[in-house]
Amino acid sequence: MTPTPLSSLYRPSLALLTDLYQLTMAYGYWKQGLHEREAVFHLYFRKAPFEGGYAVAAGLALAVDYLENLRFSDEDLAYLAGLTGSMGGRLFPDDFLAYLRELKFTCDVDAVAEGTVVFGNEPLVRVQGPLLQAQLVETALLTLVNFQTLIATKAARIRDAAGPTDQVLEFGLRRAQGPDGGLGASRAAYLGGADATSNMLAGQRYDIPVRGTHAHSWVQAFGNEKQAFANYADAFPDDSVFLVDTYDTLEGVRHAIEVALQMRVQGHELGGIRLDSGDLAYLSKEARRMLDAAGLPEVRIVASNDLEENLISSLKQQDARIDTWGVGTQLVTAYNQAALGGVYKLAALRTADGQGWDFTLKLSEQQIKTSIPGILQVRRYLGEQGKPSADMIYNVAAPTSLPPSPTIIDPNDATRRRPVRPNAPFRDLLAPVLRQGRLVQALPTLSESRALARQEVESLDASIRRFLNPHVYPVGLEHSLHEFRTQLMLERRPVRPG
């Protein structure tokens, strides 16, 4: 057993952040002489999470960091050299390991900017380059983009529920799936709309504002609640928020008011009180009434206790007087959906002569799992006031040009067709990020991606943003791509005798 199970996990090389079958396929491609054949893969999800109408793309900055630093260290290669197969022989020969020693990532990567709203079947990342390299990075890209997108989407929904003026604080580290889950969730939650985090490491690494109050143990340590509040105010005279429900919530509010008035005499103001249990609607109304009556209308009311978007919406409908929402477990664990379910599929492979493309298709008994062939781009058409009206997935390698008024066809239901109005304004979502493995332009900062996420979500119609039975945003295949995909499906699906 390793004596340093945490620190040894974070090291310069993350080349082994992958599944075994990526390396066995890589060896197979190399052995068959296919490793340099140009390939195109797309990363996408099939259905928006949380039974919602959209997702917020996230994780690209982490993915780029991983790709730019992809190297196999001596330690990695020594580990691979020691792996054996079922008959006891070495799994990977020395000459393949020597190839990996010199490997650098040289693919082209196009991607949707972090913070962009995205929908099912739309590529978030397109990787084009040597088959071995593009295959090898599948698992790492999925774990980085899937989780970040999932949490950013959850945070955007919570931000929507809280409204534009309330504060949303992410308090989830202690309930996260381990240190990396907590750190990644804090980043994605901030991108998706949280205002601050309690996670100090995330604050340090990602320059996220940090916020916090105190625990029940602070009150218990002093025995007397009022004295505990006074002592905390002595330590933080301009940054105090008192947790008032250790014993009796409304009595705790009274003690907080008494200490707040003493603080005012000394030239300081109480920042807020926190409610962490009980009937939050009732207690917040009573607390607000008491604070206002005492001349403390600026004292904020913070609520916590397993909050998520639906409960926040309910409390809002009950006219709860909460203006700061501390959201922990339900956010960082993406409660009620454990994973995004993103996939990474091969869509094109250079012909042996290097002159054209073989477009590939993964068939399935379920239509939703049948992949889309081609080198794909997403075109977002804009309607009134520049708001998104429909997205079209098309093949940039198709020999024919796009018509001025295309028709988009639902990839899961060919009877659902939507014409795009002639010469409608648009923007293409996938933009160059890496060329030959090198960054071609600086990535946005986390704060810039956060601002984009808010702008993007607010641009969606309210029917798409609602939590219950959201309207389905139109996403479809360009007509000729639909026809080509259908043709490939018919050609490659075996005909079974009746």
C-alpha cells in the first residue's frame, strides 16, 4: 500500500489517466501500422442532464492543460513494462514503449467555448489527427468535460432559481466525491453561476472568491450563544455571519441582534445570519421581521441545508426572505444525476491513399445511440434580439455547400423537420483551440467563461430554462447529412431473413 495515497496521485504526468483499453488499442493501431492514419473523433452527450432543456459546456481549459502536457514519464513506462497478459507474457513490448516515450500530442482540437449553452448530439470537442493519439485521449477528455459540464449546468439551474440579485455560495467540499471531485466541482460551480466557494484550495488555484460563516461547534465551544457571537465579532468585526440555529433558531436571532447592536456602537455592522435547519420560509420571514424591527435591514439572511434548484424555487414562491443561498451536497454531487453520459465517437478516417475520408458510423438497436458520421460543426441560428432559435449539425467535409435556407431534421425522429428562415444570422460554435497540439489563441479566464455562461443561459427562452417539462430546443442534422447518415445505416445494417 502506498504511504502517500493523495500526494502521489497528483504528479507531473497524467498520461495514465486513462482506461487500459485505450492503451491496448493504441498498441494494436501501432502494430498494424495504422497509428498515423488521420482520424476525427467527436465528444458529445445525447440528452441534457437533470431532465432539463440545456447544458453549460465546461472543462475545456482543464482538457487543454492535459493535452498540452501529455507525456509518458519513466515511471509510467516502467509500470506499463510490468503489465502481463493472461498467459504471463508482457502486455506491451519495449519497442512500443519506446514509441510512447517520444509521443507528443499533435492533433488539431476544435471546441465549444466554456460557458456556451449546448444541447444533445452537438459536438463539444472535435479531435482530428493521428488515430493513436486521438484514441488515447478519450477517457481523460470525457472525465474532464463530463463532470465539469454536469456541475456547471447544475449551478446554472440553481443560479436561475435564486434570481439575479441573490448570492449563491458553493459549500460542498466536505460532501464531494473526494478531493479532486470537490476541487473540480468548485471550479465548475463558479463557472455555472455561483458567486463564491468555501473551498480554500479552489479559491487559491482558480481565483474564486471565498466565503464562509462558522460551525455549530463554535457556539458549543463557548456554551453561551450570545457570548459565542460576541467572540466571533471580536475576531471578525467587519466579516461576521452568525449561525443561529444551534439551540433555538429565533432565540439565536435575538442573540445575533443584541450582538449586532453592540457591534454598531463600536463602528461595525453584522454581515448576516445563517439558517441551517427547520422551516426556512417561516424562519426567514420571522428573522427578517425581527432584524428590520431592530433597525438592521442590511443584515443578510443566509440559508443552507440540502438546497437545490427546486427547493429554492419553492422557497421563493413562499416569499421566503432569504437573499444568500449556501448550496453544498446537492450541487457538488449533481444530486439526482450521477453523470452526464458524454461519449466520444470515431466519425471519420482517412482513406488508405490519403486523398479522401471514410465516414464511420456506430449503429445501435436504440436510435439515440447511433452516431453521426462526418467532420461535424454546429451552426446556431439567431432569431429576434440575437437569441438562439435553432442549431444545425453539419458536415464541413461534405462536397456540397449549404443552402441559404436549410432544413434541419431531428436525428432521433426524422418526422420532426424545421426549415431555417432564409439568410438567418448564425454563428458556428466549434472554434480552433489547438493546431498540431499547440494553443492557437489564449483561452478565456474563468471569470470570462462565467460571464458568458450567464449571458448564454439568459438568452434562452424561459420555456427552455424551466425545471419541469422544459420546451425542446430545436437541434437537427442538415438535410444532406441526414440523408447520408440514413444511407450509411441502411448499407451497414445486416438484412436478416424473415
